[in-house]
Amino acid sequence: MKKEGREVSFEALQRQKRRARARDARRLAAGEVTPEQLQAENSFVPEGTEIRMVNLAQALKRHYSW
């Protein structure tokens, strides 16, 4: 069974990012969060996460091989 995805335009994504940045700026200005808290909220990788690349050479080869 194929799962249908939702299409989103580049412009819509940019508007969403601008709104999020403006909201973050208001929260910082109001003292609701510290810069560190905001960074943690917006981080793709949670703080303290250990990232380990087992075979860097293989990963680079896969990335740079066309």
C-alpha cells in the first residue's frame, strides 16, 4: 500500500521558517528562554548524543563517488 505524501512548495517552507525564527526572537527578547535553551529546542541532534562513524573512509567514498 503506497503512502501518499503531502507536497509543500519551497516558498511555503521559507515562510514557515521565517515565522519560526520570528517566534524564537520574540521568546528570546521576552526572556522566556535562554539562547542555550532555544539552541537545544531547535537542534536536530539532542545535546549529549554521541555520534560515531565506524568507517569514515567508506562513508566518504560513498558520499563522493558519483
